[in-house]
Amino acid sequence: MQTNLSPEFKGTADGQAAEAILRKCVHCGFCTATCPTYQLLGDELDGPRGRIYRMKQVL
């Protein structure tokens, strides 16, 4: 999935921090086993990968 920051965020400190965080995830799923939200609800969209996917859609 290709994502691009909105022009108003690109080049800002917050935008650069968001880029760095979002680009680190390789969607391997190892974090799912320790995610309390995923363990409670059992829904992939409520786990870390689902959250990152939604953040990328917003950005």
C-alpha cells in the first residue's frame, strides 16, 4: 500500500515522526500476540496492524 502525507503535514516535525513510525512496520504480526486490544476483541482491525493500516489511509 502506497501512502503519502498530506501537503500540510509533509516537512513538519509531526509529519516526519509519523512517516518514521509508519514505515517501520512490516506487518509481520508478531506484535499481535502481546496487544491487549486484539486479545480482548479478537479483531485484526483493532490490533496494531489494523491501526497502522487505518493511520496510513488517513495520512
